[in-house]
Amino acid sequence: MGKNTLIQKMLEVSTAHITYETAKWLDRQVEETKENKMELIVYEKGEYGAFIPLYPEMFASKVLPESLVFIFGYAMGKGCSWIMLDRDIEIIDDLPTYNW
């Protein structure tokens, strides 16, 4: 690897840790990210998931779904710069879960 190679940490999170409403909100953010009109940068991950970069400005004057705020704080506390949401990932005991 070159001396400028960067490796970033990504937290894998089950979609059980977000509400149904948050999942729908993320779907809208995926479409709005494509048009650069998003409240939060969200990239689609197949049919049932998303990739979300973590960056300091993401909390500036934005109203984010509460279930995401828990996940973001947890991931940042672990030194992660990305989150991958997927329905097939195991539950994290430290995070709340939602049935939907």
C-alpha cells in the first residue's frame, strides 16, 4: 500500500435497530442524495440496506430520526466513519430494536 492509503472503519448494523418510519425516510434520502438535495447522505445497498458516511456536519441544523441518532453516536464512539445497514446483520445488544 502507498503511504497515502486510507482505511476507514464501518459499523454493520441490522435494520432491526431502526423504525419502519426511519427506513422509509432513508429510502427518500437515497433518492435525494442522487439529486444532491438530501438532508443526510445515504447510498443504496442492494434491496434492503444502506451505506451512510459519518461526518461532523451531519448534526448541524438537521432533524434526524431518533433511532439513527443512537446508531450514529454508537458508531462514532467506536471510531467508525461509515455505517452499513442491512436486514441480515446480527442485532447489537447495546442498541434499541424495533419490530416492523
